[in-house]
Amino acid sequence: MSPTTKPSRRLNQKGFTLVELLIVVIILAVLAAIVVPQFSSSTDEAKEAALQSSLTEMRNAIELYYHQHGSLYPGATKASDGSAGGTAADFKAQLTLYTDAKGQTANTKTAVFKFGPYLKSPDIPNNPMDINPATVNTVVLNSGGTLGDLTATGTNAGGWWFDPASGKFIADVDNSGSGGTNYQTW
């Protein structure tokens, strides 16, 4: 072969063959199949960490309220007058506003309304495991059946579930975490 034919041959070659392109596409598909599940599991782990953080924040706020209000949990009394029979709205108000010893709420701190707010935000945190945007920060109070039943679980209505007699606060979704434990048992 003469030295002049080699360069002309290279000039005639114009790109990759179909087989070479197929091999590259297959390699990229295999890499994507390995990497994509890693991202979805890290998203689930982040949601579980956020759930654990929200549960800790809420349970700490509830316990502090309990100790400052003569062994009454938020939602056990009405925020308007301190009488028995609170609602989920009373529960939220008593954790996010200033309260007196009976659980009545006010927007400003005074000598009477000297407790709280127990949460930094104006609302309770969202439940990161709840997929329904309408219920992520709702609270269902255990108002039916036996109050204080520690074996009771939530209603699976989404958001959060709270028993104002026992102080049990759980995620109100019936799903299991990465370890196989139901979120209601966290």
C-alpha cells in the first residue's frame, strides 16, 4: 500500500457504524437501569427522615404543652373557652398560638396567655408520606370509641392522628417504611 492511499481512506470513513451505535445505546441503557432505582430509594429515605423529624417535633411540642397545662393534652379542651371537648382546630390553635393554663388561645403574649407557641410555623408540619395534598397537614382527633386506648391506630384518612387522652400522635397513613414497619407504629 502506498503512503498516498492511507490518508484518502481515512477521508472516506465518515462516522460510526450501526453496530457501534447500538453498543453505546445498550451500555447507556444498562447504566440508567442501575442508577434510576438509586434515586427513587434516596427520595423515599428522605421522606422517611422528614417524617421522623416531623413526628419528633410534634411529640416534643405536645409533651411540653402537656406539662405546662396541668396534664392536659392539646385538643382536650376548646381553644375558645377552655371547656372540655376540643376539636382538631383547637389542637392546631393550642400548638401554634399563645395559651393560658386552661388552653384558651390568643394571638399575642400577655401575662395570662404566657404559654407557647409550641411550633415555630403557623401550622403543623405536613406528613411527607401522605400523597393527598388536601390532607397532608390535617389532624384527626380520636373522638370516638375509647379515649386513651393506646392500641388504637389511625383512621388512614391521611395527615396525622392524635388521641387527646393518651397523647398518642402518629402518621395517619397505612403504608410501610423501608424497614417493613408501618408508619403508624413509628
